Amino acid sequence: MRTSPCKGCGAPMAWASTPSGKSIPLDPVPVPDGNVEAMVHDLGVRVIAVHPAGQAFLPAAGCDRFDTHFATCPKAAEFKK
């Protein structure tokens, strides 16, 4: 998974595509309690589903759980529209 640094905090981010085609920044390391279900493949990262915070779920086969970078970035408020 290719990463680029966050313009706010400098941490690595991976860009993924949502089912509707929008881009979403993810922390590049899977985590057991992440709220984004995504599949990493040769063409990039495809988000399968975004789940409400705290919701328990099991990722679909071949998927991992990630945090959105908005949830972990200390400067996320600077990027909200």
C-alpha cells in the first residue's frame, strides 16, 4: 500500500476509494477496532464499508479494518469543510 504524508501532522496516510468513488484517507496499518472495512489489492485500496464508531463487526473475507486518518490526526479540524 502506497502512502503519502498528511499535510497537517506528517503521519503516513493511504488513500482509498469508497463505493461511491470518493477518496478517503486511512491510516495505513490495519487495527482490530477500526471503523473502515477495506480490501487492499494491486490497484489500490477499496473501502467496502464505513461503520459507526463502536459498532462491532467482522470484516468480509479478504478485508481488514482501518481507522480513517480523520479519526487519528491531531490536526483534522483544519481540513473539515
